[in-house]
Amino acid sequence: MNVWGAVETESLDGVQVVHISGEIDISNEKAVNARVMEAASAAPGPMLIDLSGTRYLDSAGVRILFDVAAHFRAAQRLLKVIAPESATIRRVLTITRFDEHVPIYNSLAEALATL
Amino acid sequence: MCYCWAWDKGDAIPHDHGKVHQGHNHQHCAPQFDLDTPARGLDLIVNKNTRRRTGIVLPDLSVPVQLAIALGASGGMLLIVAALRISFPDPVGLLFIYLPVIAAAAYFGGAAAGLATTLLSIVSAELLLFAPSFSFGLARKDLIVMPLFSFVALITVLAVIRLRAIELKVGRAEGRLWLLSEASAALGVTFEYETSLTDVAHMMVPAFADWCILELVEDNTVRSVAIIHTDPGKVNTLEELWRSHPGSTEFPDDYAKVIQSGQVELVPEISHSTGEASAQDSWLRSLRQAIGTKTTLRVPIVDNDRVFGAITVGRGDTKLQFDHADHIFAEALGHRCAVAIALGRSYREQREIAGWLQRNLLPQHSPELPGTRVSARYFPAEAGGVGGDWYELIPLPNGQIGLALGDVAGRGIEAAALMGQLRTALVAVALDGHPPSVVMERLNTLLQQLPLRQMVTLVYMVVSPKTMRIRLTNAGHPPPLVVAPDGTTRYLEEGGTVPLGVKIPAAFTDAEVAIAPKSTVVLYSDGLVERRGRSLDDSFALLEQVARRGPVTPEALVNRLVAEMVTGGPVHDDVALLAVQFESGLLPASQPDQHWNPSGGAEE
């Protein structure tokens, strides 16, 4: 993983929350993907991916999100993504129509409240 | 970057000469030490390794100077011993004063100085210490002491001479090792091997030789890459000599010998003799006469029996002849140069293959379509590299035109390979006249089965120039921009779905929009709009601004976009751009366009 990206995982009331901060691109794609999938398999149940600290997301990052979404869909688990409307990466999620398949929330509190 | 070191007050500072290499004077870049005066060489080696040597300098002196040193040392000793003789009546003890002087003379002055000092010491000791006391008679004590002293003095001087020779040899060996490591480093800097070879040739002069010629053999002809002489005034002479060297531009006999056998050719001493001259002898003689070369060494640049050229070096009278160690060094250098050339050539070949594949994967030139103007550009992330972006302009059988621009995630040859497969499939399916949603559906099905499955964003649209209507499906790609002739712009956000190749079931739909006649449709890849620290919305706004800023013809638009959005910063991702303008002049006047609805037109 490059020095600009970091993945942190926490568990809030049995909900896995993955905070991805910095940049996700082709240089750290594999490491980020591994960390996220690790978090996904760490516990059953819903998972939240928090992109509010993500500054840059290119097609490599989008691919990770779609892979995770497909994984959760196949496992019939709930996946939600947090990306504030003001975030620079939010538009990537709408262009790729990711938001039509995974619910996007403005804040962690908002996402947790829906669970 | 040219790999060279500037020597400044003993500190080695690597300095960049920029990219322009022609005409660059390397005189100062050659490591400024000389293998034949190893003290300086050692000094610099010490600097390079930030070690300190305690200032012992071994000069290389001529025989007369050495004899003068011997005379001076002996004279001085004579006075000192004569003075001491008054206070110390026992002469034997005073003999020990001679030994350090003999050793010092041999070590600092050289072999001749050492031997002469020894001889003079023995004579003066005999005269001064013993002769007066015994009235020219030989005492028993004298008979034992003097031969013993002579023997010890001789052993001392020979040991010191040997030590000095070993130190010089080690100094030269270290110098060569250092030079070889510097040359290897220079050769590893770039795949542009001619630049590195020139640098290496500059390193040899004056560190290893007075002059150096580096030649490459290409297509059975020889050409010089570098001709360098310590004395810049003699470079021209050397160059003329090289050119007049029999067959210097094709294989001369002796050259062929070196090149073909891969053997080193060493001329330890060029004689003054004017006997029967072969072609080679005349070349050597003219070297001797024109630039005072005494000894030459020519090694092939050879690796795995492939000969790429040769390095020829020469030394004048002031330097030592090339010896066996020099020969081994030059051979190793030639081998390293050969490896660099082999690597450089194979890199160049691979790059050419990659570039050729890329150029042939992209449309060579846009097909001539009546009523359209087209402009397209492609910038790979790495210069000369390949990528996964592509565009397509397909004249469809029913007079409609298919436009596509896609982006395979990932980089390099893998992305390009998948792109090539998809591109062919897209054209094949599109030519069947299917609507965009069906084309996308088929491509997605195909992609899910391909071993190289990857996420692909793709926008495909079918434009009907007759009706100025567009049907499009956009699989996760940034929206195309329509620029109307009056400069108004509009993004086609319709028809969106997830990218192809993801494991999420996608529902592909066709969106239908109308555009104003003479509008230009701009398709682009995310490389144009994705920038760190800038939101996509800002990029979209910038794209619109740039589009509005001038003429809307495809050439002008593309040039503007390239100037303002591609150049100026490093390109992290491939950028593909396709702009197509549809002329309304295509519409036959007798056939009014039923579908064109001015009020619901291009602008919303």
C-alpha cells in the first residue's frame, strides 16, 4: 500500500466499519482490496465502507467497490457506503451507477441509524 | 540524466546535465585521477568512500630527479654523521642512522633513488666512520661490520622498493575497480546506451588512457560513438586518423580480428621502426607520430559471442604501458558495455513492439465519412506505452454512425490485450445494426467469460446524421459532451449503467437524445478529468469552459482540450479523446427531418 492510503477497521455493535482514507489507485489497489475483504470475512452481518476520508478514487478503487458489492450480494449480506455529497469521490459513485446498487449515506451516524 | 560526477575540492557531487547531451563537454566529468600517478587516484578513492588516507603521496619521478634526491640525502647524512662522529667515538652505532634515510629515499623517491642512496651510504660510511681510525688498514671488526651493514642496507632498500611497487599496483588496481564500478553505474542509468557509452568513454580519459575511441558495429559497418583525447586540441587529429584508418567504416582486417575472434589486441610498445608496413602498422605509426601514442589496447564489446563493437585506448610516453591487469580491466569493461547495449536494444525492440501493437489496436486513421469531421487523440500513461483506452468510429450499414470510447481498468499490455479483443467484438456486434443496449449486453456477456475479465467502462452511441438523434448506452463511463455550434454545451448523462465486467447484474437501456445540427460530440476517457485534488464536477465544469472558449470544430476542440487539460501536468492515466461533428449539410433539402425538434433540442 502506498503512503497515501490507509484502511482501518472497527466494529461498532457488531457492524464492521471499514474506513478508507487517502487515495485508492492502481498502486495500492491490491492491498486495499485485501484489507477490505479481510474485514468482510472477519464477521458475518452488515458492513459499512466509510469513504469520507478518501480523497482520490480511480477505476481501480471503483473495481474494489464493485467486487465487494458483488461479494455481499452473493452472500446476501448488507453493504452500505458512506460518502458525503460534498466529497470529491462521490461523483465517481454516481457515474458508475454504484449508488444504484449500494446505498450511499452522508455520514456514519446516518448509515448506522438505518441498520 | 548524464551520469557524471563533479569533483569539487575532493567532494564528489553528482550533477545533472539535463537531457541534452550533444556537444556536452565531459572533460570535467572524467574522474580526475590517473592510474599512473596512483597517489592522486587513491586520494579520490578515499574521498569517494569518505575514508581518509594520511597524506602519503608517492610521486612517479624520472631517474635524474631520483639520483638528485639520492645525492641530497647522502650529502645531508654525511654532514650529520660527521658532526655526530665528534661526540660518539663508537662508529658502529651511527650506522643505524643510514637505514631510515635509505628506506625513505626508496619509498618516496623510487627504486633508483633508493639504490643510489644505499650505494652512497655504504661508501660514505666506510670512508667516514672507519677509514680515519685505522689508517687505511683493515681491522677485524671492520671486516665484519661493513659487509653486514651493506647487506642489511641492501635488504632494506629492496624490501622498500618492493613495498612501493606493491602499493602502486594496489593503487592502480583500486583505481581500475573504482572506474569499472563507475562505468557500470553509468551504463545502468539509461536504456539509451549510446549516451551511457559516451559517458564511459569520457571516464576512461584521462583516468585510464590518454585517448579512447568507442566504436559500434551496425549492419556490418563501423561507426564511432566517441572519440576522446585528454588534449582537446588532438581530438581532431585522432578523428582524422580514425577515419583514415583502413576501412574504419567497414571491417578492416585487424578490426575484424578483434571483432570476430572476440580477442583483445594489445600493442605494448609501438616501435619506431619503418620496416615493412602492413595497414595496421601504418595506423599505429601515424598514431605514434601524430599524437605520441606509445601503447594501445583494443578490446571487443562482446557478450555471449555477440560482438557490438570495440573500445580502443592509447597511452603516450609519460604513462606506463598497458599491462595484463589493464587488459583484464578493459575486457571486463567491454563486456559490461555489451550487456548494456544488449539490454538497451532489447528494451528498444520491446517498446517498438508495444508501440506497434498499440498503434495497430487504435484506429490508424478515421474512416472518411461524408458529412462528418473527426478528430481523435490518444496519450498513453507512459510515453511509448500501451494502455486500455480506445475509441471507435463505425460507419453502420443504414447510414448511421457508431461512436464508442472505452477504458479497460488497469494498465499496460494486459489492459491493451483485453481492449483489442473488446474492440473487435464491439465492431462486429455494432455492424449488425444492434442498438447500443444490445451491443453492451453482448460485450458484457463476452467479457464475463474472458480469462482477462476486467472492469471496463464504455460509452457507445449510434448517431443518425439525418435526424441528428443519438441513441446511447453508458456503462459507467464519464458522460459525453455535446457542443452545439453556438457554443452551448451539454453532458449526455442518460443511458447510464454499471461498468461492464463487474459481477453485478446490469440492465442496459438506450437513451435517446436530439442534438443541434453541426454539433460536435466529445467522448473522452477518465484520464482527461480525473485529477488528484480536483473533484470530477470541477473537471466537468472546466471541460465545458474549455469547449465553449472557441471554435467547435473537432480539430479546434481537441487541440484546446489537449493544451488545457492534458499537457502541463504528468499524465497518470491514459487519455483518449474523440470528437465528431455532424454537418447538417448532409441532410438532403428535399427530405425534411421529421424527428428534429428544435424546441426540445440540444439544450435542456
